[in-house]
Amino acid sequence: MTAYETLLRLAYRSPADQSRYLTPVALGAYAEFAQASAAEQSFRFERWRLGIASSLLHLLAELGDFELARRAAEVLHRALSTARSPEDIDQQIGREAKLFDQLYTNLYVNDDGEELLDLFARTLDADAPALLEAVQAEAVDIARELDFEVEDDEE
């Protein structure tokens, strides 16, 4: 299993999330990038990036029951699943620009949440496969260490 698939499986742990989000398109985004022709590489790279970004936001949503992150992750997943070009991705996400701006406004998160938001920002900034692979590897490491039960234990 690739690091990309591992990240998706760590992010979408429940059977309901797996059936909804671990679609062939989502699971195949990295492999399609790796096998893409030069003409297709830009689009395939963007889909791979969307898979990583949506996974990070889903982890953030699960970590703190953060509805805004859940909605933003859904927008990214929808673009991953339905967009047919980089321009289509930009258009779909652009329609929800305010949602993404709000992610960082008046937001309190713990250290794990801050790490996830940092990785999300680095995912968006990654403009080369090596950079995205580095973020992806770090995301897998962090996802493996997250404790989703802390909130319940403290109550």
C-alpha cells in the first residue's frame, strides 16, 4: 500500500467514511499521477494534492469535531471526484473560497490540530512531487499518532 493510500485509510477510519470517501477515484489519485503522460501530469498532480488536503481536513474535523473543516474537506473531496481539469478544480474550490478563509479565523485547536493545519497549508503550497511526497509522509506519521479519544476522556 502506498503512503497516499495509507493516509486516506488513516483519515477515513469508520466504515461509513470508507464507503463514502475511499472511492476508486480517490484511492487511485496517486497511482494515476505516477503513470500520467506529460500532458496529464498537472491535472493528476492536483487530484493527488486534493486527496491529501481533504484527508488532512477530515482528520482535523474528527480531532475536534470541527464542522467547518468537515465542510471544507467535503468540497475538496467533491472536486477530487468530479473535476475534469485543473481549471475545473479551481472553479469548484473558488466557489467556496470564503469557507477556506474561515478555517483560520477565530480558530482554537490543540497542538495536533495546529500540525494538521500546517500540513494542509504546506499541501496547498507544494508545487512539486517531491514536496508533496514529503508532506504526505509527515501526514501519515502524524495521523498514526493522533488520539481521537482525548476529548471524551477529559469530559
